[in-house]
Amino acid sequence: MEATLKNSIHSFKTAIVILFAAGALTLSATVEANAQADDSEVYTVVDVMPQMVGGMESLYGEIKYPRKAAIDGIEGRVFIQFVVDKDGNVRDEKVLRDIGGGCGDAALEAVRGVKFTPGKKGGVAVNVQYSMPVTFKLENG
């Protein structure tokens, strides 16, 4: 009986080690999957928000006031949203609120032409969703 008990205890210890090893493999696979998911994850709040290289002047330097908007006297604010990826590139851009006359498209075209410093979370560059207004105003004179 003592030998059977020792074999049972040994089998039990072996089973625990095997289960622990399997758990470690599962944990490792989960951590790897999370690391890959973080690469495509988009944040809205980060420690350091993306910054437009050259500031807003660089964006306004890229805007071409649409002819139709100028002829029709359209002025106002267009609201756009986009993702600044971890390399500082703009992607997934869209107009949230347009004022017409082609201004929304002009704002999107302009933001595609500027570069950003990427946002950072925990000191690591990450993808950040960014929203901003773009003002269209006609010069009189």
C-alpha cells in the first residue's frame, strides 16, 4: 500500500507539473496575442498626444480652398477625425461635420499631406484617434 501511495503522489506531482507547463504555454500564447493586438489597437487618450509637425500652420498651408465654396461664400468649421499611427502617418480619415462646397474633402486632403509625431503610451509609440476642427474663412480684400 505504501508503494501505491508513493506512485500516486508521484503521478499527482507529475500531473501538476504538466498542468503548470500547459498553463505557462497558454499564458505565453495569450501574452503574444495581446502584443499583436496592441499593435493594431487605437487609443483615444494617451500619455503624449500626437503633434503635427510644423503645427497648424503646416495643415493650413496644405489646404486648397475649394472653388465652389469660394464662389458660394461658404465659411465655417469642418470637423475631421483620423488615426495617427505609431509611425506618425494619417489613416482612416473621415469628415464628422461638413459645411459643404467641398470643404470636408479639402480638409481630408490637407491632413493627408502633413506628418505627425506619434502619440505615446507608457513611453511606446501607439495608434491614436484624433479629432480636430479645420476653419475655412474667405479673405475679404
